[in-house]
Amino acid sequence: MSDAILISGLAVMAVIGVYGWEQQLPRPLLLDLELHLDLRPAGRSDALADTVDYQAVADLASAIAAEQRYALIEHFADVLARRLLTAFSIQRLRLTIHKPGAVAAARTLSVRIERSPDDYSI
């Protein structure tokens, strides 16, 4: 199946980084989410209950970013993927996290992961 909901450039604030100065203040991260699920039921019914509530996904991602300090983007990505797959009826998730300013000579640093409920025994 190739159905997906795409959320691009979702801005969240997180305390993230391995250096002491990075652990002092929240910094912006940009998230690109590709949520794979069967969209045919929502296409037929026009009912929110038959799909994933985009605002609820955005709100949960923002809350997870803010709820603890992270050293690695990879760890934040894994925590976020697990929580999204647990909270919503998503069959597969592709998540890209961009950390602008992480490397001085680069526009952004990004980490991309793909996960499914089977990766977490959900």
C-alpha cells in the first residue's frame, strides 16, 4: 500500500545535543513525518475517526520533544517513532529530523529512520 499522510517542516523545540552548551536552552528541530496507513476508510466516510488526526500527531511530537533532554537526535527519533506508533493506527513511519546549525558549514544536519509497530513489538 502506498497511502501516506505527510507532515513537512513541523517545528518543535527540544533541549538536544552532546555538548554542555546545547543542554542549556531548547533549540528548534524540524520534523518531516510520513505516516503510512490505509486511507480508503477515511476517503469513503469523510470521518476523522477513520484516519489519523494530524493536529494530534503534531501536538504529541511537540510534547515528546519538550518532555526530556536528549543527547542524540537518533535517540529522540527512536523515542518519537515508538510513541507515535503506539498512539496512532500507523502501519509504517518514516521520520526525518533536521537540526539546523548543528554543523557550522552545513545548512542542517538530518537523521532519517523508518519504523513499524513490529520494530517495537506493538
